[in-house]
Amino acid sequence: MQTRPIALMLLVALTATDALAATPRAVTREDQREMMVTIYNGNLGLVKDVRETHFPAGTTEVQFADVAALIDPTTVHLKSLTDPAGLKILEQSYEYDLLTSQKLMEKYVGRKVRLYQTDGTYHEATLLSTNGPIFEINGQIHMGHYGRLVLPSLPENLVGQPTLVWLLRNHTTRPQRVEASYLTGGITWKADYVMELAAKAAAADASRDFQSEGFFEYHLYTLDGRTTIKDNQTKQLSLLSATEVPVAKHLIYYGAQDYYRNAYGMPISNQKVAVYLEIRNSKENRLGVPLPKGKVRVYKADRSGSQQFIGEDWTDHTAKDERMKIKMGDAFDVVGSRVQKDYKKLGPGLWEVEWEIALRNHKPEDQTVTVVEPVPGDWQVLASSHPYEKVEAHTLQYKTLVPKEGATKLTYRLRIRA
């Protein structure tokens, strides 16, 4: 018995509700009911866009217009808040071939256009290239603009705004709320702090326009209310404010590890004394909320009462009950210098070094200067003119009072094995 190949054709009849709609359903900004944006550091935002609309039952094409221009289409998630199980995305594309004069011309390369003259007459022309541009008119090639270019119609594959196009399968025709969520670039945030020293105001705890909550290993700040974010806009929102926050000022004179391994024949002068402000982020100090990383700008009133800018610094994320340090620069009227009084190399990797540090205060008030000396290797203080503290394995520290319009000298001798 012979077998012979046959062609089998399967005919499927589709009902009207299963057929793809000829005209895509447009869901625009006018259908929007809610918009929520979570903004992250590093040029990233999470958008949740809730719109109210209705779709025909079955398979239909939908244009979800007015989305962020820098959307990451791979992150889009659509769900129906009304009928979660009845709506599903079968296909998705992102159209952002926006209308510009250059793109319009590119779409008409090789096609007929009209070039209008100032007297209202026109020439039929073929656009050969947008680089020039170059036209063919009556068999001749014309380069450059030869009149006002008029196109006969708008190409179908250009859109006026960023648009998501979905092929959806829907089970209900009744109105429903849908939420489209996606990640987008082009949006970021940063914290800026304004500090006024010696402000005469009544003490008040931090008032907050944002609610803070711990979220995984991050902190989420939620605005208590609504606002708008426009395209290319920079907006400032108040995170918190507080008055009469205790601020401590520290003068710090830093050394360097290299001082202990080399012989210095000349005094080391003109070393700067750094000025730091310190705040403890505690409830007792009328704060006590997680403070994000940001730039702190500090102002102080002069004798006339006018606020003057005195410095700025970047501060890292500061958790509740931790301390925020702000470097204000270098002191002008408090200076330091050092002299190596003795240097001995006792053997391989073994030294004895003696230093004298002079601190001079030209201010009309006494000043306390913290001297921080990084010391390498294993070390031992053999002699010291002032009390000292070994704050870390490789850090020697002094807190020294320098009298007004006066000077203080401290000396110490170390034995170091490295």
C-alpha cells in the first residue's frame, strides 16, 4: 500500500470579539487618575501610572501614551486593579520616533514633495537627500534650499510623544483601572542642607514634610501631600527643619605617617588647622531622623545681623544617633608648625623620633586644638609634655588648650618598630 503526501488546511472562524481591532485604543494623560514616583540616587526613578479606561473584550491593540521619554521598556509591568486576572500583555513595543523636521525629511527621501516660492507658486520635486538638502526638479539636480518645503502628509510611523503599544487580551468590557509601572532615567534627587549658626529662634523639634521608614537596607522618604514634576524641571522640597540644634566646633591639627621614617632638617611650618562642625543626630538635639547624603551650606550672621556664607561640605548618610561632621575649611587665626627635635635609626625597622609642635592662637578667646598624629607600626611614647590618648592602634591624640593671643608647645618622643 502506497502512502501519498497530502496538504491539510485548517480554517478557523474568529468572532468579532477575538479579532484584532482595526483602530488601536488610545489611553492618554486625560485618563490618568494617579501618578506615583519613587526617585533613587543615580538617575533612576520608578513610575506607577494609574489610568481609568475600558477595553473591548478579546485581543486588542492599545496605545499607552505620555510615558517618560527615558523609559526602560524592559521594566514595564501592567496590571488591572479592577480585574487582575482578566488582563494580559501578549506583545509590547515602545515607539519614540518623535516628530522633528529632520525625521520628517528622512521619511520623504525618494518621494515627491512641493517647494513653495515667495509668490505662492510651487515646484514639484523629489527629495534625494537630506544632506544639503538635494532635490530633483524637472530632471535637474538642485542643492540647498529652493523654497519652503511642504510635505503632503504625516508619516504613520512617527508619533508626537513617547508611547507604549500593547497587544492585550482582555476579558471584560466594563471600565477598569490599570496601573503601568516602569523604571526610567532622566530623574534624580539630592539632599541640600542649610545651617544657620547662632540663629535667635525659639527651640522646636524637627518638623517633617516627608515620612521616613526603613526599607530593606535603605530609607524611604514619602512626601506628605502631592506635587508635580515637569519636564526639565528642578524642584526643591523641604525634608525637615529644626531650630536650636547644638553644634560643636572642633579645631584639628593633623600630622602624617611619613614624619616618623625620615629625618627633617628644617621646621615644617604653615601647616593648617582644620575647622570642623559636629552635630549629633539625636532626638535630644531635636533631630533623630535618618539624614541622607548631601551638601551642607553654613551661614552665620555678621555684626549687622546679615547672614553670610562661611563654608560648605559634603556629608555622608547619617543614621539616627550618629554624628555628622562638616569640614568648614582651615582656621585663619589659629596656626601650627612642627620641628623634628631628634631622629635616630636604632636598627632595621626601629626608630626613635622626637617632635615639638607649636600652636599659635591670634583670636581674643582661648581655643582648644585637637592634635591627631598618625603613627605607623608598633609604637611607644617614651616622653610627653602633655597628656595624650591612644585613640586607635595607629593614632596618637592630644587635646591642647591654646590661650588667647598666645601659644602652646607640646613635645613627645616615640620609639617605633615597623
